[in-house]
Amino acid sequence: MNILLISTYELGHQPLSLSSPAAWLRRAGADVVCADISVTPLTTEMAANAALIGISVPMHTATRLALDMLPHLRAAAPNAYIVCYGLYAPLNAAILHQAGADCCLGGEVEEQLTAIWQQIAAGNRPSVADTVLLNRLDLIPPDRNGLPPLDRYATLISGGKTHLAGYTETTRGCKHLCRHCPVVPVYNGHFRVVPRSTVLADIRAQVAAGARHITFGDPDFLNGPGHVLPIVCAMHAEFPDLTYDVTIKIEHIIRYAHLLPELRATGCIMVVSAVEALDDTILTRFAKRHSRADVVRAVQLLREHDIALNATFVAFTPWTTRQVYRDFLLGIAELGLIESVAPVQYGLRLLIPEGSRLLELPDVQALIEPFDPEALVYPWRHPDPAMDTLQREVMALTQCSEQCGESRSSFYLRLIDLCDRIIGPGPRPATVPDAAPVPRLSEPWYCCAEPTDSQLMAKYL
């Protein structure tokens, strides 16, 4: 009576979304098979042998891929109970049910998944309502047995060398309510801590498996400073050569600037921050709680403490005019961030999924089209058609650049030329100096991006 847990895509990380529930289920006596199909193929036999199938859908791309896969799973395992779980599951429950899912769960799902399996093991067909679970669970160390090794996943590139990278989380959810963020509709301003002993045990296991760098994937690492700082201090004491990266809001980089020396001293070499825009009007619509001036200050603070910035953006929105986009490109150069911005970040288009707080805005309601159940978004068109053309061309340029390993400065110059061609000549940076590459992970894609063509062409079973 096997359980099959499936991840379709987790940003190049060994999926914590499988290893955490696997630990709970195995502790309860279940036989669990974990399949990360971004790395290894899923076979018909794996599906056919499963009484319970869980599909992790923590982000847009993963959900799009799961939606394509579900009918094939249902055909291969007609009697299996299929649960979709993760941020995007409860918000897209009706569509996932139509494709073959029996139940959709969000939030803290480990206990509920275990209860579902126990019902099946007792010979009962579960009857579980779609729900968001925010229980405070006593989370146990993840069980990564059966997952592909770390050398199949994204690596840290730093100083001309590559290092195996692990992934863990110290908290889940977020106490902030940014309008475009997919965490908000599920956690609604709440966050839950992962026990320190659990986090450290997970790090210890990944170091034993070869990790020399850890990504902390919390939506915001400084939601609970008093919780996370003892963790990185203990980690550093045990593994003094281990480096790590974290995600921190611009607002928190400034508010907790006094903590940056301690982060750096314990091995933090990179901060990911969802800057999203350099235009204050767009930042206000997103409810980001920072301004362009704050971005300037945060960049200075990180630079002063020798911590690299990996800045992410939603480059194309309904409010991104030609001038705004030009100003965005110039701002990247002026801030010295060309090496800090992955090419994909210049082409990401605002996604408006079900449950998004952007739907509260009257001007968003006025521009969106009916929900697209295949794309899982409310489509919108830019008032200036040239901007939609530019976005498509930028993404095509991005995919080409990633495939050929082009430098970020070279890509940036080609992007400026592309803008001149599509939206007309405009101001250019006076110079684009050669800069040393900053630490980065080898997987450049992003959670709020559309799937790539190669991902959508994947065949299941």
C-alpha cells in the first residue's frame, strides 16, 4: 500500500515539500516513494502501485505542470486517492479536482496527510474537505531518503568554483501582506516556526550528503529574528566553512541593519530580496512597504557588509510604461546591480492568480479578463501593445542567454538594444563596467514565472 509523493518543480532545490511529509508518513509506518520529476522520470508502475498520491504545488509553475500530469496519473492509478498540497492547491481546487485530484490542502499539511494515509490503511476511502491548515505542528526532521542526490540540483557558483547546495526553512508563511505574493492568500499574515533542532538536524544531514552551502527558503528570514539567529549561530559553530543565503524584504534589511554583521560573520554571503520595481507607484500598488530610496539604502547596507544581493523583480505590469521600463534598466546600472540581476528578472510579467490581493484594486478589476483555467491566471493586456511585445521578446532573449551561458553584462547590453528596436531609442547608461560576478545559484528561474517551453513539453508516464 505505497504512498507516492511527487514534486514537479522546486526551483532547482531538492524538494523539502516531499522530504518533510515523507518523514511524518514513514514515522507512521508508511512505505513512501518520492519522485522529483524535474530530475528523474515518473513511471506508470510508480503510479499504479500507489494507494495515496501526493502532489506538491508550492508555486505557479509547479501547479501548471501538475495540472498537465493529473489526467495521466488518474488513468494510471484509477483507485488511488490523490491529494494536491501547497500554496496553490486550495486556490485552484476546483480546477485540480476536474483534472483528477480528490483533495486540495494548503498550509501545514503533514499531519493531515498522515491522517489520510491512516484512513486508507484502515481500509476506508477518505472523505476530506479542501482546506487551509494553519495548525502549529511540532515539525520533525525531513527524511530525504530516496530523493536524487544533491549533485543533481542547483549549485552555488562563487569565486569561480561550484559548491553543492542544500535547502531548508526555519519558518513558513509570512507576517506581511504584499498584494502580489502567493503566500498571502494561504497564510494571511501568519507565519509558523520550524523547531531549531529540526532545522539543524536537516542541515546536518545535507552537509553529510555533500552540501557546502545552504539556502534558507523562508519567505522572509527576518520575520522572526530571535528564532533564526540562534540557528545560524549554532550552524556556524558546527560547520564554520558552510555558507548560506536568505530571503529578506528591503524593509527588513533596513530595519535590522544592525543584524547584518552577525549574518555575515556566520556565513551569509547572499541575500535574495523581492525588490519588484524601482517605481514608487508600482511599489505602492504591490503594498511592498518600501520605496526606491529604500532600495538604494538597502543596496548600500549589503555592500558595506560584503553580502551579495540577488534582486528579483516583476518587470512588466499594467503600469510599466515605456519610460518606467527604461528607468528600471537605467536604475539597475546606476545601483551597480547588473551582476546581481538574473536575466529572467528583466522579463517577468505580473501574474494575477486566484485569490490574489491585487484583485482588490479597482483598476485591476477593470483590466483583467475572465480567469483562464489552463494558465491559472486572470489574463491582462497592456494598454500599450508594444510593451506586451517587448515582454515576449525579453523572455525569448532570456532563454537564449541562459542556454548559451552569456555574461549578465553582455545580456544587459543586448537588452538595451532590444528596447531601442521595439519601443524606440532612449537613454542608455554612460558605461557598463565589467564587474566581478557575485555569488549566485545555478538555477536562475523564479517561482512566479510561467513554465518554460521545455517544462511544458515534458511527457508524463
